[in-house]
Amino acid sequence: MGLFNKFFGGKEISKRLLDTSSLKKIGEMMDEKQYWNIIQKSLSESKSQDEQEVWLIQELQKLSLEEIIGFRLRTDLLLYNTYTSETWCAGYIMNGGCSDDLFEYFRCWIISRGEKTYQDAKQNPDSLVDEAINGVDLYDFESFWYVALTAFERNTGKDLYDFIDYDTFTTREGKYPDFEFNWKEDNPESMKKICPRLFERFC
């Protein structure tokens, strides 16, 4: 059983932590279909990012330790595959600027919106205009990147990073491919050419 925090009489009660002594380092991702099913269910079970984050952590705590790690690795691959100049252009337009860190959290947000949104954005980031919401100033989801880490720590008291096989899993932060920007922030027309719908909506 995982570590579940309960509150009774104002005191926190925790169940026994799982033993990780026989857990080997892992480089295998969660099955893609299983991953997207979890994301889709998190969307249907929540009405806000905060609720989605809580739901994901609780759901991941129900899985095996290998699956929790695999969820994080699948997330890292999806982030890796959207590390492109075009996606960065979309993030810059939607957020009115986009630092390295914000670009990471912007792509976490894309993933959190589900498989169709992700795949469409991967092919054409301008499609993210369909996810625009009036009154929202920042499109990011930093804590999404850490849901697996939180679930793993609650279940084991250990750091998930210590159980990743970095020798075999290389599609991750720090190993991103190099690319040249095909747009410039001081050249609005260059951004408009890549994401015309987003440019019209946000600029």
C-alpha cells in the first residue's frame, strides 16, 4: 500500500512507507496509452489545475513504483519532443514572453491538456489558440512536472530521481537537441508567420 496522509483529530496519520531496497534503476517509460488515459481522467475529474494536480498525485500513489517512475519518464519524453523553436514561439506569444523555465512549464501545461491537444500542438503549435481562455494571463503548469516525484516520495520517503537509469534514458532535460530560432522577439512578423492565429488572439 502507498503512503496516504489522513487527518484525524488535527493530527496527520501516515501508513507505512514502501521498501525500495530491491527496486532497480529504471529507464522504461509508462505505456503511452496508459499515460494518456490517466491524463484524460484527471481532466474529467477536476475543474482546476490545483484539483488536477491533487488527483494525479493520488492516482499515481495507487500504482507500482515502476509505473510512477515510468509516468515521469513518459512526461520527460513528451517535453523533449516539443522542445522546438515553433513551440517556443507559441509560448512566447501566449505568455507575453517565455524564459527557459517558463518554456518548460508551458510544455507541461500542453501535456496536461490531454493527448489530442498535445499531438495537435506538436504538429502545429498555432492550434493552441483553441485552448486560450479569456482572463488567463499565464499558460503554464509547473507543478505538473513534479506529480510523480511527489507520489513517489509519499509512498517511499525517497527521491524518485535516484531510481532513474540515466544511462539508458536520455530523452530528458539536459539532453535537449540544439536548434536555431526561426523567429525573433523584436520581429513580430516572424512570430506571426509561425503562429498567425495565436498572434491575432494575443498580440
